[in-house]
Amino acid sequence: MLFLFHSFIVALNSYAIWYDQQYVDLPVPSEDFANMPIKARGVFLTFWCLVLQTVYFTIALLNDIFGTNATAPKKPPLIRKIKDTVFSLSFTIAIYVATAFWGLYIVNKELIFPDDIEIEFPSWLNHTMHTFIVPFILIELFISNRNYPSRILGEKLHNLSTLDIRVTYEKKR
């Protein structure tokens, strides 16, 4: 069951990323954005989140094949350790992205999803990036066993990801 669940999510997210890059042409605020790689999607935490979800569920799929899903293995394989560590970041960012997007959407839709973008952006892709990430990661939370990383590793991972996002954002300005 985990294998099918993880396979479905990897397929859906991979297709969403591919579709976004092939068919979705959003208006850009300046020429600088037009020349950026991956259609300037790298400035959006939403895109980073979708990529991270895809990476996480790919690792989970590999763990289903090569690793173990035992509750508390005495010596977990490396893929299981990586999966458990990436989950801690993936879960946090998914909850934040969905909450921030839909919270701002409710308060002022034009701030986060203006009409000119909504016309170009398919509804299914919007929900894949902003809605489905939460039920998928919550289902994963309840049906998959994990050992959380140490607090020190979790803090380092959080700080590194925050720094990476901040540096990338500043580089684009």
C-alpha cells in the first residue's frame, strides 16, 4: 500500500512540475525574471515545496523498495535515515506553504493569486501545489513509521534551508 501511495504522489508531483515548465507561461514583472532558469519559479517557496515533496516521496518510494518500514529497526538503512530526516523539513514546509497561501488568498486574493495569473494557471495545478501537499503529508505522517532526527540535526537543517531560501531571494532582488 505504501508503495502505491508513494508512487502515485511521485507521479502526480513530477507531472505537475513538468506541466508547469512546459505549458504554464505566467506574466513576469520584469525582464530579469524572464531570463531566470526554470521560468523564475525558484523565487516561489511554493515551487520549492513541490520539488521537496517530490524528492521526499521519491526517497520514501526508494525506502519501500530497498529499505525498511519497520517501526524501530535496530540498524536502519541509510535510505531510511535520509527519509526520516527529509520528512521533518518536508512536513514543516508543506504546512507553512498551504497555510500561508490559503490564508492570504482568503484575506486578499489579489496579493497572492491575481486574476491575470489565475487565467494562465490551471486549477488542478494550483491545488497540487497548495492544497494536496497537506493531506498527502498528513497521510504519510499517520501511515508511515519514522524516527525523527535529533534536535540538533533538525535545527541545522532548518537553519540551512532558511539561509538557502534567504540567499536565493536576495540574489534575485
